[in-house]
Amino acid sequence: MRMKSLAIVAGLVLATALSGCSTIGSLPMFTNNYGSVTDAGYRLPSIPISKVPRKYHRQIVRFDSQEKPGTIIVDTNEKFLYLVMADGKAMRYGIGVGREGFEWHGTARIALKREWPTWTPPREMIRRQPELAKWAGGMPPGLSNPLGARAMYLFNKGGDSGYRLHGSPEWNSIGKAMSSGCIRLMNQDIIDLYNRAEVGAKVIVK
């Protein structure tokens, strides 16, 4: 009977370890779930998360900051986005950032949040990529939409900065500099961040 109990416990420990959701021991604590999700009628495919470096998986980490909880800090060098939490912690997400020539830094605030947003390429982008002219009036939401499942629109003192925190179907771009300046997350991560972040939240891009 004792051997059977030990086997059950061992099985539970193994299952927890494989799920990547252990709450035992010191931080970081993985909170990820990258399986298939049905959201607003769309079926997001699962992400082959084993192909994404573990450091870019969503996780709670120790994070010393003078900023108040709810602030978002983007580290474009390390390709991390931190949502500041209480008690010296943060939720950390892997991100993709602007490629060479499209980098930026500064402070903004989340002015708008949208679920399954329409994507409208800027005029400058259409000039660089004329094939995008067909979406000048806006690309409908969907699984192939570049803004993914969620978008948060960043405004500064001058108004709309043109930059977004958004989802992306291109999970393999996380940890790389490939975008036109926007900060992209895996779709499952942007949904998680969207549910935590508030309109008006301060966003610091380093």
C-alpha cells in the first residue's frame, strides 16, 4: 500500500513538472498555458512551446522596480516585457521587437484596448510594401491578422504613438527583432496581459 501511495505521489510530481506550472521552491514560477484556445469564436492553435526558449515563456519572476504595480516595462535588448506586481515580483513575457531602423524607446500609456482588432497598415508601410495597399481600409480580425487576438494602443504627449502591444500568430518571432516597431507577444500571452493590464497604465520602453 505504501509503495502504491509513493507511486501516486511521484506521478503527480511528474505531471506537475511536465505541465510547467510548479509553485514549489523559489521564483521563477511558470504560469503558462499555450494550448489551443477558443476565443470570441476564433480557434487559436496551440503553440509548440518546447520550440520557444524557456526564458521567453510566461512566468513570475523577482523584479525590483520603483514603478507601481500595473506598470509595464519593456526591455528591448533582452526581449522581455514585465508587468510590475506587488512584493518585488513581475509577470514576465517574451516579446518580439522592432528590427534595425525601427527601434524606439520612451514612455507612453495604454489609451485603448481592443479584442480581435482590425489592422490598418500605416501609409509609410504601404509605400515600402505596395502589396499591403489592399488593406488600406483595414484588415478584418482573424487568425492571420498581424495584431493577433488583442492589441493595446500606446499614446504619448503627442497623441497616438503608432505603436502597439499586440498578439502575433508568428510565435517563432519571439525573442527576435523583426517587427516595424510594435511589441509583439504570443497570442496566448497577449490575452493574459490584456486581462491584467488597465487602460491608463504606464508603459516604459527601454
